[in-house]
Amino acid sequence: MEVVIDLGGRPGIDCNGFCKFCYFKGVDKVEPMGCRLCSPLKKGCDYCSRAVVEIEPGFKPLDMLLFEVSRQRASFEPDVISLWANADLSCYPQLLELVSKISGGKVPVFLDYTSGKGFKNGDEAGALIKAGVRKLSFSVFSTNPALRRKYVGDRHSEAVLSNLRTFCENCDVYAMVVLIPGINDGEELEKTCRDLEEMGAKGLMLMMFANSEQQGLIFGNGPVIPGVVPHGVEELKNLSTDINKRYKMRVIGTPFWDPETGAPFALAHHKSEMKRLPAIEKSATLITSSLAYPLLSSIFRDLGDSVNVLPAKKEIGSLITQKDFWEMDIADMKERVIIPRLALAHDREIMQALRRDGKPRLVFRGPEALTVESELSIYMTRRQVLDREVAAFTSLIEQINEVGI
């Protein structure tokens, strides 16, 4: 049982400046793309006009956050209270007071993402731990202070790394490293891994650097760093598998590989679990991302031949846009089509793109999620991941049986 609290904040503003690799860098005014929340007759809503680019007026006031916590706790007593923000949690000016009041020294608090850029001294971590912080995800980039100053924009690198050590010694810390070829990979990465293991970090997320539209820079803001070609999926997969074997930390590659669970789409690696799924009784086409396509198509090939899977060019399904639907090959597309639920396009325009050959197809949005992202599976066991996927695929198959041909 978890209480989740959004502290608000603005990328690049409420985090002491943009990191050089931040995918929100360069985002200007965004025209509504359309989404699942839009009215059928109107393209554009609060989500695809504002929330999708995390436009907020700033951090929320302390009183508002305390009220939100008390409102949720009126329904149940949580096992953990998770704090997250559109900016950097360490930059929230009243973070210590907030943690102290919501934890009361009893309920553990999870800081769900910080780079530590708001820390100025080497002893802030101790006070937060005493107040109730027990777990956090920490964007470290590198344990080399000079690299942090240059690429994270960290003004107090030594103090931040000192706080990171204190957190690692007293909390469950899951570090994140956005990998930039030639900058913080190779021997720099090995040093970071050695340092994190020596500090006592529980896990490490190796994150692929997004630098093109295909990788998800859909707001006209790419490349973030001109001339940099990010690591490929297989390269990241092999790297995370190797480091996971050699270090005591649990290591995953995101967005697409968890060596311990097989997530995302762990069913593709543990196909004996598919006997738990219901039978497919009707026919449909599934549209998915380019990264998910090999795994999702492998799963459905083993479930029969009534469902085919087609890939869009975008690597992440929730970032598929109208442009991707127009660029797809629709020759083998069936009369019933199921797309990623969070695809950023208006339903009416999706229908136009997928009917351009004159065939009267009907398009439906699928379940909220079919799998567990690797950056979430790092907190889970293999059984938890597989159970989550079986439930999600069961929901998808039930939808196919309801709307399919």
C-alpha cells in the first residue's frame, strides 16, 4: 500500500538548470498532439497540451502536499510514501520538513528521482535519513566530480557524492547512469560501478541516451547533444548483462533489458508461463514500438496465427505519434487494430491514417501497460514481473476476443 505524492516543479528551472543530456532541453511551446484523454471531436486536452511536457507553475506549497498526504492516508495506512517531481527533489526548498512531517519517524519515504543537485553541504543526507528517507533513486551519471560538474551542471559535486555515500550506507539506493558514448562509458563507467558497489548501492540502471526523434524526442528538440550516436539496444543489453554478473548490485539496462527478470516482455523469455493465458478466439492486428516488436511478435506467434504484430518506427510505444501511423506499412493490417494506450495521437486522425488504403478498419487503444519497464522491474522479483505480465496479456486477449473479427 503506497501513497504517491507529486511535488510539481519545472524541468530545467526547479532543478538548478538542465543537465546536458536532459530530453526536455530545447522544448518550446508544444502544439497538442492528441491522446487517449482528448474529446472525440476535439484534438487537444490538458494532458497533451501541458502535462506531457511537464509544464507546471513550480513546486507545490508545503501545505498543499501535507493535505494531499493526509487525504490519501484517510483511506489506508501506507507501507511507504513515494515522493516524485517534474524537477529534482533535492531542490525542493522544504524537503526535510516535508519528509519529517509525513513520515513521523514511522512510515518509510521513497525519493523517486534526484540527481542531488540541490545539496550544497555534505551532511543533508543524514538529516533526511533521520527524518524517514529509506529508499531513493539517484541520477549519478558518474562518480567523477569533474564529469558531474560538466554534464549534470552540479555546482557542489564533492558534497553531492558525499551525500550519495551516506544514503548508500543507510538506505536502499538505486543509482542511474545515462550513458553517453565516449563520456561516461568504458573505464569511467567501470570506476563508477566500483565506487557504487563500495558505497553499498543496491542497484544500477544503465539508461540509453535519447538523441533523436525515433528515440523519443518528439517535441522538435533533438538532437540534445549534436553529433552523439547513443549506444544501441543490443550493446546496452550486453553491457548491463555483463556488469550484472560482475558486481553485487542488481544492474538493468533501460528502456529494454533486465537480466534478472527478462523484463520488459519477460513472457518472451519464459514461455512456459503462457499456458496461464486464455485462448485467442478472434483476429486482430497489434501495433507496437520498434523495440517491443521482436518480443511481442514472438509471444503472439506462440499463441497462434490469428493476431499479427506490426512495428512503428518509434522505439517507445507511449511516444508513438500521428506521424508514425502515417509512415507505417499497412498492407498486412487486419480490420481490427489495437494500438498502445498512451500513443500521442488523436483517435480520429489515427483512423484516417490507418484507413488510407480504403479499408474500413476500427482502431482501439489497448491496456494501460503490457509489461513492466526495466527501470521499475529493478524493484521487483521475476515472479512479480511475470504475474503482472500474465494479468496484462490476459486483459489484452480478452479485448481481442471482444472486439476482434
